[in-house]
Amino acid sequence: MKAFKIIIMILAISVAFYEQVSEEKNIYIMIIAIVVFMFGMMQLSAKTPSKNNDKEEKDAGKRR
């Protein structure tokens, strides 16, 4: 599933770049491509743990 999301994101950003360099720019296609890309990034980065997560857990343990 992760590979599928990455492929969709690459495709979306490619469409956005293609629309950017074309003579007749369609702003709606660019907006949709960027929204798809950002949504994909949000989905992929949601599973990445925070760097501060360990510090917060240690601080919470010291306070008790």
C-alpha cells in the first residue's frame, strides 16, 4: 500500500509540473495534483514517530 501511495504521489507531482510548463495552464488540475500530493505526504508521515516522543516519555516518568 505504501508503494502505491508513493506512485500516486509521483504521478500527481508530475502532472503538476507538466501543467506548469504547458502553454495553456489549467489551474484546477494543478490544484488537484498538489492536494493529492499533500494528502499522500500526510498519510506517509503520520506513521513516522516524533523525535521528541522519547524525551516526553522520560520526562513524564521522572515527574511521577
